[in-house]
Amino acid sequence: MTKAAVLGAGSWGTVFAKVLHDAGTEVTLYARRPEIAEAINLRHENPDYLPGIQLPEGLRATTDLAEAVEGADIVAIAVPSQTLRENLRVWSPLLPPKAILVSLMKGIELGTGRRMSEVIAEMTGASPDRIAVVCGPNLAREIGAGQPGAAVAACTDEETAKRIQAACMTPYFRVYTNTDVVGCELGGAVKNVIALCVGIAVGLGFGDSTRALLMTRGLAEITRLGAALGADEHTFAGLAGLGDLVGTCSSPLSRNRTFGENLGRGMTLEQTIAVTKQTAEGVKSSEAVLELARKHSVEMPITEVVAQVMHHGMSISEAASLLMSRSPKPERYGL
């Protein structure tokens, strides 16, 4: 039997551990906070992140990292992207030397422009065939409730991707494989930025036409950046691209869309941050994505205005005006 550890007991980490368990994989969930581990072990619930979602009795949590990863064939990491590097400084010596390291995170590191798989490689020394990502339109509460969902397991080594696929395929959770790690990670990271903009539009009272506009042009931005970084453009038509974008931009369960909605309804940035209980990755990643785009001379107007709103004091009305006053141009191949 495959043995796995999930590091991070937030909403998606907890649900992914449940998926692994339901797929027949022996899994231990590492929780930083003792009260979360205790609730999972005794009440079979994560009350802080997934209240009302029943977890399997066989899913065990621990606050002892060494215990969680001991003998693990797969170690999945689900922490806020901007904390990954510092966590790995502590965790790396304890990770099994042959384990597959799986990123469940969707962000770009500030300051370096690194994707999460690149941070894992840098901090652990693991080779590309041991580093993978799992991404797709996975809203934790829905997957946790057993609603049908799907994801992509991506690794440059196809056999590694297949091992992850086998470890987390369930009757309600379908997993596809891909070797385009760059494309899958960019799709997951940049869609959060687009979802912030869609949320702002929803908060302002705009309808489906505006949302469709932002999602379509957002996909064009993701695809342009992906092409510049060597991704397969076909990836962005799949679950890791369009699928994740639609899910995150359309659902009120999306943290990033909800964050944007609060801004659109008139909350200040400080007020919105104060009422946001879980990490909205797009807030910090917007600046990192924009820096990456500029480095590669890629035009990303939606990302640019989101970064300006989140980090440089641009008003919502100014952002909307800036986007709608851009010079006209032909649309070629959706770009």
C-alpha cells in the first residue's frame, strides 16, 4: 500500500488527505495547531476550515512532522505559497529521500518569481522526477462533501504522475496526468489574480457579460505568460487552465473571488484583509505574476490593475476605467 503524508491542515490539505484515504492510500495529515489535530482525530472534523464536513474515522492527524512523513512514498504540501520556503528550511531534513514531493499550492513567490515546484527543488535538492503538482477546479468544500470533481497530476516524469494518479483516484475524484508542470502551475497561480478582478466586478453589481469578458481575457493573459515560459498552450484549455479559472471565478466558495467582491462592495483593502480568514493567494501573487510578466515582456493588463489595487493604492473605479479605455485591437486565437 502506498503511504502518504499531507503537510498542512487547511481546507484543501485536509480534503486532499481525505481523497487519498478514500482512494485506499494510507495517509497522515500534519497539522501545526494541536486543537485541529485533536478535532480531526476525535471528532472527525476540521471545524476551523471545513465545519460540517465529515472526515473518515481512519484519517489521522498529528502535530509531529517526523511522525507524519516517516516512511511516506508521497509527501503533499499545502501551505500558503509565501510561507513555503521558510517551512522547507525546517522540514527538508526530515523528508524521506525518495518520496515524491507534491505541491498543492497555487502561487508565485514574491521577490523570486519562482513557481512552487521550483521552490521545492531549490530547498530540498529533489530531482524533477520527484516533484509534482496537483491542480484543477477543486473547491475544497465541494470535494470534501464527495461531489464529483477532477484534477491534474503533473510531473515531467510521466510514471511519477501516474503514481500520484493511482494514489488519489476515487469514485468522486477523477485524476488526469500531464507532463507540463509549468503550464499547470501557471494556470493555478494566475487564475487567482483573475478571480480577484471578477470578484470586484461582481461586487460592483456587474453581470455575466462582464464576468465572461474578464474570464476570457484572463485566460488569454495566462496563455501568453505560459507561452513565454515554455508551457504547452493546450494545457490552458484543460482542467488546470480553463477549468480552474471557471471554477474559481464563478463560485462564491472561492476565497479570491470573495476577496474581490468585498472590495467591489466598498470595503477598504485593510477591512477586506481583516475579514478574510483563509489565504487568498492572488492578493500577494498578483505582484509576483506581474513582475514575471514584465521580465518576459508579456502584456497582462488585468493582472496589472489587480496588482495596482492590491499593492499600490489604485482605486476600484480607476482600475475599471483603465481596463475599459485600452486601445482597440484584433482578437487573434483568443489572445
